[in-house]
Amino acid sequence: MTDTADRRTRLADAAVETLARTGMRGLTHRAVDQAAGLPEGSCSNCFRTRQALLEATVERLAERDAAELALPVPAVPDPDELSTLLADIIERWLTTDRDRMLARYELALESTRRPELRKALRDSGARFRTMATELFAALGAPDPARRANAFVGCLDGVIFDRLAGAGGGEPDRQQLAETVRILFRGFLA
């Protein structure tokens, strides 16, 4: 990776942290510079506009998620094994990687007022819906794209509920695995 690419990644990671800690109003080029530990002006030099910074943040979130979700799917996948793997990822997203989820929801809400940001979120989300479609096809689900889309929406709801909704509190990995198993059974029926 080049120095410029390293700096852009560092700034995008700092933007995620800033969004999680201070929300959309606290996301400024200066705040990102401070969170990244870089000289003032670094963020605005890499991302000239707020929109460019928001889009870079969306892309960075998608990169990190894609790396985690690139699970090898066996020829005959086992929904129970997949449920355990997904529960592990969700638990991490609710604990050690909590900032990523908070930033994602901040961006999602902001995208309701910014069509360009909405497009960036949809484009990045399409990758994961494609991955889920391939998984549901491998599981033999009828209409895998429709079921995958609903499955991803349900998982997102579970994560939001545990992170910011009434279902909050310490995540229980076993309960998360059971929730994912129930979803798989329902969408494969």
C-alpha cells in the first residue's frame, strides 16, 4: 500500500471512530485529523468535501466487513455451522467492533437526507446481498435472491436491536447463534 493509501485508510478508520463517538454532527475534517493523530488539514487534503469523506467511510466499512464475511462456503453448507460462524461475527460487531456498527447506522440515517450517500451505501450493501444470495443458492433455497435480501435485513435488525434498541445489553453468543439458526430455518423452509 502506498503512503497516500495508508493515510486515506487511517483517516477513514478515524472517521468511523469519530462517527461512533460523536455522531454525524461531530464528524468534521478537523475531528478526523485529531482522531487519526495527523496534522490539521490532512483529512481535507485527502477528502476535499464532506461527501467525499462520507463515501470513503462507507467504502472502508464495506472493505472491513467483506474481509470478515468472506467465509469459505463448502459445497454442502450446514446451516447450523453457518449460524455459529455468523453469531461469532455479530458478537464481535456488538462488542470489540461496536464503533463500526454505530458509524454504519449514523451513515444510514444521514443517507435519508443525502441521495449520493444513499447510493454509496446501496452499492456497498449490494456486495453482501450478493454473497448472501450465493449462500442461499448453495443451501438450495427457492428464490435465493429474495430470501437472502430478507435474511440480511433481519440480521441487520437483530444487530440494531442489540446495539441501540430495546434488546440491548451484553450479547449472548448462544442466543445470537439460535437467532441466526431460526432465521436460516425460516428462510430455507
